Amino acid sequence: MWFSLLFPFGRKLGLLLNSLGLAFSVSLTGLLIGIFAASFLAKYKKGPGLYLRWLVVMLIPLPPYIHALSWSSIAYKFFGLSLQGAWASWWVQLVSLLPLSVGLSLVGLEAVEQVLIDAGRVVEPDIKVFKRIIIPQALPMIIAAASFLFLFTLMDYTVPSLFSMNVYPLEIFAEFSASTEPLRALALGVPLLLIAFIAIILLQRPLRTAALQLTKKTKTEALALMMSPWFTWFQKIAIGIIIVQIIVPVYSLISSAGSFKNILLSTANAKSEIFYSLVIAFGASLSALLIAWPLAHRLSKVKVSSWWWFSIILPLVIPGSLVGVGLLVLVRALGLVGVYSSLWMPVLANIIRFGSLAVIIILARLKRTDRQLLDAAAVHQRNIFQGWLKVKLPLMVPAVVAAGCIVFILTLGELAATIIVVPPGKSTLTIRIYNYLHYGSSSQVAGLCLVILLAVLTAAAFITAILHRTRGAYDFPAER
Amino acid sequence: MRKIIFFLNLFLILCLCVGCGPKKARREVVIYTSQDQVYSEVILKDFEKRTGIKVLAVYDVEAAKTIGLVNRLIAEKAYPQADVFWNSEFAQTILLKEKGVLASYHSPNSAGIPSQYLDPDGFFSAFGARARVILVNTKKVDKELYPKSVLDLLNSALPAKEIGMPYPIFGTALTQAAALYAAWGQEKARDFYQKLHDRGVRVVDGNSVVRDLVASGELSVGMTDSDDSCGAIKNNAPVEVIFTDQDTCGTLIVPNTAALIRGSPHPQEAKELIDYLLSKDVEAKLMEMGAIQMSLHPGDSQTSCLPLSNVKGFKVRLSEICANIIRASEDLKQIFVR
């Protein structure tokens, strides 16, 4: 009996192959679109373009379910098409994860040493420079992006099940639903977790390289690359896909909301959920920074082993409901009664889920900080607080703000762990959205989703403003 | 920079204060409910006004298929936070009873509810029911082709691609399958679902998805719940609800259930809330909102969206249905999840 759960034969093997096929196809296409779109967006380093390019990440916290419903309704309304099967699952999964792919690819491309590009352009056409210098330099972050897309798609069943595509996680969920036996579900999940672990082990190497690679950034401005016509066309197609990926769900939400009055009404009805969502998101992002910063500081001083990277990345792939249940058991076992039924529970759950991203971002920044500045501060400071306030904190502002905002955005959209640990009497915007989705109140759902998008846009504009103001101010080549 | 640090610290302190402040001395009760928040919140606020007892609720979402709350109750078994579990169906409630999560309480307001809807040991009481139905898009299907039985879905006059059903491995769709297993026997029930699959009927993620697809016209006919159907009717969708098999075995009646949690922190308030939930007033209110379509208390009631008649349900006990859940789930996974 247990043997048959642990090893997927027959029907279950088919489901596992479906999951792998979907995950590979989403990650490969996401990788290609990410590279072309990011290479286009990387040109805009000043003016409105600098802010507009971060519109790409706007839809990160939008539940994939909303993407699925938007595309289904648009396809039927305008084209009479009924979206079903593997193609629909692939497309919707891709567009829901595209912000992650494009965002990380953009970060990778921006980290490439300009000196190398300039040297290459002297002797080779720009397209060869892109192929032989820029891509290899940016490859670690690009591979990281593709790997995240692979992992998130592998573990998801919600989007494929909406389009009648059967995948392996559905089998696990169905087993848990019928039996509520966590051990049986865990046994069924072993093949999937093994694949995810292998992917994590492969992922930690490019991530480590990417984090260290960000030490090599310089301040030099450069002329835009002159690319071949076919390359420019692919860039335009990629940007077109990005634009469509934003317009379709936003249009669907705005038309479902009906009117500005409806948006205000749904916001007024959900004011307590909005308040608690913001409190949890702020609490998680600030607390994650307080943990991530010292941890990253420690890791920056030593050679980071593979097992450390493995343990940093692992929380990203553990299902949210498992995190919630595990946290409940742990907090009670530790006797933390005051925490047990407080808002600290969803805060802790989101720190566990997304804190590792904050560690990675801050570690990368620490690696590129000039040690001489820190040593000078240590010599000349009147006291430790002055050194922190005048030197260390301003040096870290870009990374701290970026890390905090990313944890904030992801926490806003989190559901699986939150529903397990949220204290009675308090609820979040995402829980309310899913509740009203079931009830069929599309105008309420649309209004609330637009509120989330507004919060994310505000956070993204805030990051961009901070990063732009501090850009280059303290960026000196770090010691190797 | 100092201003930024100041405000960051202020927010952190605010988080701490909101989470861990001293508890006010007041009567309160904690309820976990899988009933749609849009309905249950109204009922619970009413209870607050009447009794002055503060209700702290945790709502489930359909995406979690009630598993979220059930998992939470099982995980909290040693240190329960909840006082009452209000489930919009019964299968998971019976499961919680078997796992020792519930406590026995015989509410005086359960008098008059038919015994088949009451747990003999008093671990839960059922109230206010909905039913498994077939929803038909009236613009796409001629009246003479309206299915009157679930077996009519095998009728070739109804194109298979125009028929929708939720995955029968979760929620009330699974419970309906288990009920058919109990009423028809395993062989006949399995054969029915095999034929549905072989026909190529469209299988989607949930009852609300079936409702939306039938309402929009993407599907002509779909298996769903009566409360989901009421949602479509309220939105003026061109649909009609069919209670199936009324001349034969009947359809699945899905009652809400209310149960007391073992070791509940506020047992007295919990019992008051359970008594309130089992009252005729609450049933009438839920019916008016469209959350339920049948009263289990004797006497007539009016529903706002469906013409009430005596809907014939399966003549099987709730416990018999639950006993078939695992078997039905295994068979239907083999058929539909491949």
C-alpha cells in the first residue's frame, strides 16, 4: 500500500509526466520571453521609462485563478473560444509567472559589466556581443528565473485543474481531501518533492554565482546595442506579450468592477481585511528584514556552502498549507501561547515562505559594498549608532527596500498558509477575494483585486524612486 | 533617512501591539465556518447584536475545499482555538467526529429535525440544506430535453461537450458520488461515472465554475449545488434548476452541520451559538439569502430564488454516505484523474 503511494506507476506516472511537461514548457518559454523582454526594457535607465518598466512586476500578487478567469472570459466573449486542456494551462501559467521571469532577467542583464560589453563591441557586431558576452554573464540569474518558474509550476494544480488538465499535485490534493491523512499525502508527494529537491540543488549554484556576480557592476553609461532585425522583432513580440499579459486581467477586472463607485464600495466593505492585510504584509516584510540582514551579513563573511543555499531556497517550494500546519504544531510545542492566536502567526508563516528572497537580495548587496567605506566608518564614527545611521544604513538602503517590498508584495497575495494560521476574527484581502469568487460576486472581487494592484504599484514606484536616488551613489567595485 | 527608520519602527511596534495586546474582558466565541462568508457573516453579526457575545470567525475558501479548516481543527486538537464548527456540508464533520475533535451537545433547538440528520451521540446537528441539482441554460436547451435524472446526462441528445461537472473527487461532488455508491451500489455508480467520462463530459474545478459556465452559455447543462444556482438566478442568468430523480431515488440533500469542539475555550457561549444556528429564524434567514433551499425544521418556508417543494432526497443515512467516500474517491480518481 505504502509502496504504491511512494512510487508513481501507471496512471500516476502519466500525471507526473504531465506536471513535468507543463513545468518544462512554462519555464522554457518564460525564459525566452524573459530574455527578449528584459533586453528591451534594460535600455530605459532614465525618465518615465525607468518607472514604467517595473509595471512588469505589477501582477505578481494577483492570484493565478484571477488570470485564468480573465483569460477564459475574454476568450469566450471576444472569440467564442472555450479554453481547455494543456495549451490553456500552459498559457495562463506562463502569463501569471511572467513578471517573475522578466524581473529576474532584467536584474541579470543590468549586472553585466559594461567594460566587457564595450570591449566586445570594438571587435564584434552587437548581436555577437549579446550572445557571447551579455548572455553568459547574465545566465545565472536567467537560469534562476527559469528554475523558479519550473518549481512553481510543478507544485501547482489550481490553474491546470481549471482547464481540465490533470497533473500530479491534483492527485495529492485529492488523496488529502478524501482521507485527511497527512502521511498518505506526504508519501504521494515524495516523487514531486524529490524532483523539486534536485531542481533546488541545481538552482543553488547559479543563484550563488548570480549573487556574487552582482559585485562587478560599474557606473559607466553606454550606447544602446544595435541588434539584427530578427532580434528586434522577437523583442517586440516579447514586449507585446507582456503588454497583453497586463491588459487582459486589468481590463477584465475594470469591466467586472463596473464603476468607480463599485470599487469604492467593495473597498469600504473590506476595510478590516485591507487593514489586516497591510499589517501582516508590513509586519512580515519588516520582520523578514530584521532576520535576513544579520543572516546575510554573516553569510557575506564566510564561504557559503551548498547546504546553506539549499536551506535558503527550500522554503520557497514547500506548499503553503504544510507551512501553516507545521507552524501551528511548532508554536504550540514551544509553549508560545501569546503568539498562537495573534497576528504573529500569519507574519511568521510569510517570513518562512518568503524570507529567503530577502536573504538572497541583501547578501547580493553586501557582496558589492566597498569594505573600505565600512572600515573608514568604523575608524571615524563617534559611536556604533552613528556609524550605522550615517554609513551602513544608507549603503544598504537599495537592497533593504527592494527585499522588504518583495516580501510585502508576495505576502499580500498569500493564501494557503494564511488560512491555516490567521487568528479568529481577522481575515485578509486574499481570503475575501477567494470567498467572493465562489459566491460569484465578480464586481466585488474585481474591485478588491484592483486595490491589491494599486498597493503593488505604489510599492514598485517606491522601490524605483529609492533605487534611482541612491543609484551609483555608493557603488564602487567591491574587493574580489 | 531618519524619518524612514522612525516610520518603519512605528509599523513594527504597531504589528506587535495589534497582535499581542491584553485581551479585553468580554464574552466571545470562536467559530470556524465553511459556509460562504457573504451568508455566514450576516448570521453571525445578528447573533452578536442579539446576545452581545463577540463572534470571532475564521472563514474557509472553496479553493481549499474545506480541507484548510479541517486540517486546522485536527492540528489544533490538543489546543483548540475554535468553539464551534459550522460546516456547509456533513462529510468532513463526521470525519472530525471520528478523529475525536468534536464534543457531544444535544441542543434543544434540534427537536423536530428528522433523526436521519442528527448524530445519535449528539456530536453534531444538521440544519438548513441545499441539494445537488442540474443547472440548465434555457437559451441553449429545449424544454423537452431538460434532464430529469442524472442518468439523462448519458443521453446522446445532449452533446457531451456542452455538459459540465466539477471534479467528483472533492466537496459536494464527491459526496454526491458517495451517495450514489450508497444508493445504487458500487458497480452501477462506478459504471455511471465511467460512461460520463467516456462521453467526454467537461470536468472543471468546482461548482461555482460550472455555474458560471452554464450562466454564460459556454455550457448548456451542469451538475452543481442549489445555492450556486441561486447565485446565477440572482444575477438574472438565463438558467433553470432541476432537482433530479424525484420520481425514483431522489437527489443528494446536503445539510449544514453545527458542532461543538472538544475542549472549546468558551463552551457556554459555544452552546448559545449552536442553539442560535439551529433555530428556525436562522434557517429562514439563510433561505431568504439563498444559502439554503430547504428547511429541516417542520413547516413551510419560503426561498427567495427557487420554488420550494418537497425535494425528495436519497433514503440513506449520512453515515452510510460517508462510509463510501474513500471507495468512491479511489474509483473516481482512476477514472477522471489521468
